[in-house]
Amino acid sequence: MSYDQWGPSELAAPKKSTLPDVPIELGMVLEDSQSGWVGAVTRVEKSGGMHVFSLEDRRGKTRTFELGYGFLVEGRPVRLTPPAVRASNAGPKRTASGSFAVEGARARVARASRIWVEGKHDAELVEKVWGDDLRLEGIVVEPLHGVDDLAAAVAEFAPGPQRRLGILVDHLVEGSKESRIAQRALGVPGAAGNVLIVGHPYVDVWQAIRPQTLGIPAWPAVPRGTDWKTGILRAFGWPHETAEDIGLGWQKLLGTVRTYADLEPALLGRVEEVIDFLTA
């Protein structure tokens, strides 16, 4: 302990045993006393037998720390402890999409209406975040495995007032091939008012996962002429040469997604729009 002319210095580091225990919470603003990093808690999880958490600063950059000593809350040193266990009657639970969970509800018999997405990965991501909501509404998500023949697929589906389609398309931006495909599909008989086609601006649905969720500043740039998924996995230093490598890489990425907060708003809004269209 250091001293000055007035006695023990108030700036002396407190003994660890005297620090108050503070359960960590999402959204809590903390400062790492060693590095000076300040940010809001965006993730808490148990990894390798220890609790770790992520702090996102005001510029959107993220760092991961281990629970324990060495942190300040509102300028006060504390010992961070695992999240408090909430009582079962603490309030309504929420699903991964952020909606209120309906306790004891059974899945509704599937509607004739459908959500179509481009591929398997799109379907898995939508299911992980919105699955509880979709089962409650009786909405099935089906992968198209590409949209080149979208107009023919819509015509075969034969949409109508009780048989509606919500379609989520990758890279649906003005002037793109996908935008022209969407326009042709909307011209199919029965599509008017019964088919909604929305899209996000990303090359692939992988990009709809926020970089901060992965602990990176931004998605890597992939050179033109290189398969996008292959280029991403190569940039991460992960296996990337086979279809199995691509699938395993996607599962690692999907495993980082816990709730809607891990996804980009450009995807969130479009999926919610489709669900509202089908359930109106």
C-alpha cells in the first residue's frame, strides 16, 4: 500500500477481497483497468471451463475478456461474476428473434403459404433465429437452391389469397441479375398481392452475420473471380477446398449466432417483413 503525507493513499489499489461482486449483464458498460478498453457487454458465454465476455466500443470494435478482477463499473473496481440466475417468474421469456415466447403453445399446423430462401444456409439461419415464431404461426421455410428459375417455381406453386409466398433473395440490389429475376417472377399470374419478394444487399447470407459477432472488424474482401465462400474461409485460415469444408465452416459461423442482435439490420427487417406479409 502506498502512503503520502495524509496517510494511506486513496489511489492505492484495493485488495481483491474487498471488491464488490457484480453479476455481468448484457449492455453493461465496463472498462478494463489494464488496457483502458471501454465498451458495452454484447456476449457472455462459458468456453473451456471459464466464463468469457465481449466488450464492443463506440466504434463497433470488439474484444474478449475473462470474468473476474480488473474491471471498472462507473469508475469503481469490481469483481465480475457470472450472470445472475433469473427466477422463472421474472417476466416473459423472449425467443431468439426478440419476440415474447408463448409458453406451452403447440406448433400450428403448417399453412399453405411458404417462405422461400435461396439455399440451405439461408434456411438454417432463419430457422435458428425465427424458428420458434414460425412454428407458432405454422410457416415453413424452404430452400430454393438458387433463383434462376424463380418465375417457373412461382407459377408451379400457383399463389393465391390463401396460398401466399414470401421470398428472400440474396444480393437484391437495383440493376442486379437478381432484381430482373424478381421482376419476372412478380409478373406470374396470381402473384400480384400474393407474392412478396424482398432481399438483402449481401453477396451471401453469411455476410448478414455482424462482424462484431465473429470478433472481426469487417468481413474479408474476396478477389473477383474467386468463389466467395472459399475466399472467406481461406482468409480465416480455415479448411476451404471441399464442399465438406464449406459446410463445416458455415456451421462454425452459424454457431456464433444466438439472437437477432447477432445479425445485420438489413436482414432482420426483411425477414420480419416477410413474416408479417404471410400472417396478415
